[in-house]
Amino acid sequence: MRGLCWPVLLLLLQPWETQLQSAGPRCHTGPLDLVFVIDSSRSVSPFEFETMRQFLVGLVRGLNVGPNATRVGVIQYSSQVQSVFSLRAFSRREDMERAIRDLVPLAQGTMTGLAIQYAMNVAFSVAEGARPPEERVPRVAVIVTDGRPQDRVAEVAAQARARGIEIYAVGVQRADVGSLRAMASPPLDEHVFLVESFDLIQEFGLQFQGRLCAIDLCAEGTHGCEHHCINSPGSYVCRCEVGFVLQQDQRSCRAIDYCSFGNHSCQHECVSTLGGPRCHCREGHDLQPDGRSCQARDLCNGVDHGCEFQCVSEGLSFRCLCPEGRQLQADGKSCSRCREGHVDLVLLVDGSKSVRPQNFELVKRFVNQIVDFLDVSPEGTRVGLVQFSSRVRTEFPLGRYGTAAEVKKAVLAVEYMERGTMTGLALRHMVEHSFSEAQGARPRALNVPRVGLIFTDGRSQDDISVWAARAKEEGIVMYAVGVGKAVEAELREIASEPAELHVSYAPDFGTMTHLLENLKGSICPEEGISAGTELRSPCECESLVEFQGR
């Protein structure tokens, strides 16, 4: 460049800028990310640097700049790299021109490879204003240099091209042609320019501007693209939205049938969506976490089935079951109540300190589960509750409540006593008071079975033998339920014969529920013993014969 006549350059400098700008109407480039990489090493004289500055200004004036059109960035380099302004810095030409005119050369070495690496890793990054790769906006770098690089350029330039950066290499007079060709994108005859005079600088500017400019055929509205029209120099291409594929006519779009690929692995049905294949289960089934397999829906967990005892899912429906010995009622949900028998039932509940409050709540819940299968009424089953520890307390007598709901509410309201375990005292209280007519027990003459059910979790602190025997002598059918550290010998002594039918045991309070079915079948009166029959006078002949038979 120093071989050029400076007076001639000074004479032609301003007209060149004007000529480049007025070569035609302002270029409509469409979306483009353009970065100029300017050599400002010490070999570039002030006048030559001014020439490059005017060259940049002329190019920028001919571009359609803006956030959604062409974004422009400028970096200069010598032994180091300096960002003049990034792709996101300016959206107006006036601001860009001002920054270019204020550019001060670095005047050191010529590290062109370092500059390319900076452009690739920094200048064309999304953080610096480049649009994301998925938007497919072209990335163009124009490298202007006047000498031989002092570092390697071939490898880093290849990396930049591999990342989709199109490189134009412009050399001024003494620039190394081999280095220019190593940097530029193919075809080299369109991307390598060696400038030996001012006229050729202008020629490059015009050619470069012409390659970027094109008629926006998409804007004319005659493209016929069903989804999107993408403008390109002198032409356009149609592009489909995500989930669609371009048809043979290169204009219309068809939804991609991902299920037809045969690799969806859906157990039931495959449904093609814009985001890809999705598995769908048939009615009555739910899709599993793996997104492919299906499992029959457990309607018993998903709906308010209303079954009194047990719900069983069956395909798209469910059915209710009742425990053995009880029949499903006409509503399909409730179970028959203990064959409508007449029973006077007194429950003795251990409230000693060893039970602990949380377990006492489990006992109350267990008692209410027993109440659920009884026909509680003044004429049917009457229920009384006694709690014992170091003393005995009647929580409610046999004659107080006439419905199961009232009994269950009263059970839940019982307060835990704590202290000792006087089981013998509780048996005496039951025999002497709980089954008295004053407490609500029906007269013996009516032959209503009297049943005592005792819950305890440990050894009695008093003697039980006398009152356990006395209870059975009084005709009370005794059941003993032991939990945890309850003593088997005491349970057998309390219970009626045979012990196998009247003694139950659970290792802890949390597992008591498995005893429920045995108790249901045992407590319900046997057929013929006040079960579904009217109460009759003991003086009738049939009553006397039945009594003698017993």
C-alpha cells in the first residue's frame, strides 16, 4: 500500500465512499450477522488505516441494519484483539459510523489467527449479539489485512468455517496470498480479494455488497410457501414449522407421522404430535412413568366407590365385596348387619400406662370397626364401654345409645386414663354393674345373649380367676383380645370355651385389624339364638322346652 501515490489516494478517498454508497438502492440483506476484522498493526500507515475506515463506513451505509436485519460488529487487532463494538451494540448506522471514525489503531504486531479465534468464540457468541444457531441466520466475517500473519491461521480459520462462519479475506498490496487463501471460505475466487489499488478496494466493496443484496421475493407475497419463506440472494426457499416436513412441491408442508417410523414402543396406541410421538392408553388405563407402558386404572383408588368393606377394580368398572357371612345389600355397596341379631355387648378396654396414647387411639378405632358390623338399636344390639387401669370407669352403659353413629362418636370421645392394669377389678365391675338392667341390659328372661369383649396389653396386677369364672357362671360369653405383652394364660382364663374361638392375639396395636374378621363371625349370634326372631316370654311352653334342652 505504501507504493501507491498518496496524493491520488487523498483525491479519490471521498469520492470512493460516495460511489460505494450510491451504487444503487440501499441493500436489503435480510437477517445477517456481519463482523469486520480489521488489521491495525504498525505496518498500516495512518493514511492506509483511514482508507480502511472509509471503506467500512461506505459498506455500512449500504446495508439494511437493524435488530431483525443486519447486525454489524467491528474488531481490530495487532498483537492483541480489541472489540470496537459488538453485534448487539448499535442498531443505527449513525452510531456505527461514529464508532468507526473514532477508531484508533493499535500499531503493534499482526496476530491474525488470534483475531479469528476471538471472532469465532466471542464476537459471534449469543452473549455478544449473534443470533442462536437454530435461527440459521448467516454469519459473515470480513478480514482486512496488509501483511503476513505472525501466528498460524489455517487451523483456527477451519474451525471458524466449521462453525458456520463464512469468511472473506481481503489483502492490501503486500498481504500474503497463501494466508488469505488459508483463511477464506470456498469457493476461493469469490472469497479472496487482493487489493493493489484504490479502484480494487472500491471493486471489492461493490462485489461484496452485491453478494449480500437481493430482492426480497418473500416480501412480494408471491412465494406460495405454506409456512415460512426464507429470502436468499436472488431467490427464496420455503421452510416448515417444527413437526412438519416440506412436500415435493417445495411449498406445502405435511405433519410428520412419527408413529409410522415404528420405533415408538407404545404398549397401546401411538399418537403423532408436533413434538414427536406420544403414547396413549386405551380407556380405563393410565400411562406409566416410562411414557410407553399402560396399567389398568384402579378405580377403587381413583373414585369415591362407597363400598362398605372392600372394593375390587374390574376393567372399566368396580364391584363391592362383603366379608364372609355377610351379604351385599341391594345398593351394591353396603353389607348385611350381623344377621339382625339381638346382643348385649360390653367392651372392656385397657387404659393402662403401658398402652400409650397413640395406641389407645388405635384401640378406639378398632372398637368402632366392630360397631360398624353390628345392628345397633334398642331392639337389636346394645353396646356399652368400660375403661380400666388402676380403677374402673363406665364410659357409657348399654342403654345409653340407640344407633351405631352415636356409639362411635362416644367411643372417639373417650379419654385415656393411664396408670395400672387391674383386669380382675374390671371383670368384677362388668359382672356386678355393666350387665344389670339398671345399666341397660335386657332381662335374662328375654334370652338376649350377653357378650363381654376385653382388650389388654399386659399382665394383670390383680387376681382375675374369681371374676373370670364368675362371668362365665353368669352366662356371659367372654372374648379376650391380647396385644403385645399380654399373657396368654390370662387370656385363656378370661375367655369362654373353646379358647381357639374366643382368644385373639396381635403382636402390636398396628396389626390388630387382622383380628376383625374372626371377631365379626364370633360375636354375631348363631342362627336360632335370638337371631332374627321376636323376643318371647320365658313362661311360654316353647321357651321352657328350649331352656330344658340347654
